Amino acid sequence: MTCPAAQRILSPVRLTHIGLCVSDVERSLDFYRALGFEEDPRRPRVSMRGGMAADLLGIPDVALEAVYLVKDGATLELLGFPEPGVVGGGLREMNRLGLTHLSLEVDDLDAAAARIVEAGGRILAESRIPVALFALDPDGTRIELVARRTPRP
């Protein structure tokens, strides 16, 4: 049961997309296409420099490239920053505050893991359990692969 105050606050709100900063938009686009994502035909690619992009993002003199991908009703926005470039990288701890991973249900863990490696990602072999494992995209974003528990109809 939802409390009335939460209904008033949340009723007009919906999740529109999740943004993912990447070091190379085209490489990441190829990677996520290999996982079944498709470029959203309703949203054109975005290329912006300075102005409103700098104001919105709080990055002076920014150059931004964005591509929207869709899969199973979810939208993933790939964000590239030709200027000033990206910061960070490396394997992120799962208990670090903020978003930790993307999760995909798959029919065959081994086949999905092989597809990730072929597309430029890598598998965190030590994370493997009988029903799931973690992999990394080309920039080190964690992707959880979870074995489907019920067969497809």
C-alpha cells in the first residue's frame, strides 16, 4: 500500500532513461548492440557544445555526444565527452554509493559471457555462481548476467 503523500509526489514521475558515461560512443554502441540493445528510432543522436549543455551538466566548455538505446522497454543513454574528456575508470566497488550495475536475464550464461568477450568486454570469473556472474563493458561498467529461471513460452 502506498502512502497518500508518496502518491502525490510520485504520480506524475516516470523513469525515462539511465545515462552511462563512456569513453568511446561508437565502441560502446557496438558493445551494447551485441547484447541486444537497439538505437532508439524516436530519439535522434545528440551533439552539443557549451551553452545549455555546459549549464545543465555543470561542465564548462563541454562537448557532448549522446545516443539512446532501448531494450525491453528500458532506455540506456550513452554519453561521450570529446571535451573535456572523461574522468575516472577502473573497477568500481559494489558498495560505493550510486548506481552499481546493469542486470540482464539470459537463457545461457556461457553463451552470453562469450558474446560479451567477443564484443570487447570481460568476465569477472571469480564472481561466477551457478545462476549468475558479473562482466564488464569496455569501460568497466559492471553487467550482471542472471540465468533465466523459467523457459521462454
